[in-house]
Amino acid sequence: MGSERLPKMMIGFVVRRCTVELGRAPSAAEFAAWANASATRDVHVFGRPITEAEAGLILRHQARLVSARSAAADEQWAEVDDLGLTAPNVVDLAAARARRAVARGR
């Protein structure tokens, strides 16, 4: 029996969770402190404590994909096939704007 792969997500979604909790974008020191402990968690976000230097590296590379057991459905990276079909969690902003314009009677 093969093991199931963990979903992938961009590390920026983890940073976003910290930003929401802090109410603003975190510094490297704040992100490290949040990832290592939190008022809402008693475990390390990355499975071990991270340093301020590692937090700074994470903040500079938020588009990097990582395996994440806690990735919500709308945070998961989905492959796009060769036919150019979009992933289910991608929103077409132009279409959304057009729908809003129609709803507003423009």
C-alpha cells in the first residue's frame, strides 16, 4: 500500500495566516516567533523551531511550494493540464469584474 502525498501550497499562505493573526505583515522576528508558538497553537508550524534568518528567507520566497498537511482546499496548489485548463482554485478576475458590473447595472 503506497502512502498518499501531502497537498502542496505556497508558503505565502502560511505567511498570510500569520498576517491575519497579527493584523499586519510580519517582520522576520515576528514571523519566527509566530511560527514557533502562538496564542492559538502549541506546536511549531514547520515541525521544529525556526530561526529569524530562516523566517527572513521564507518571507523573501513566498511563492515556493511546500507540502502541507493543513492546507485548506482553497490554499492547495493544483496542477494544470497541457490543454490549458485552469485549476479549480483559480479565479478569473476579468470574469468576476464583468459579473459585478452586470450586477451593478453598468
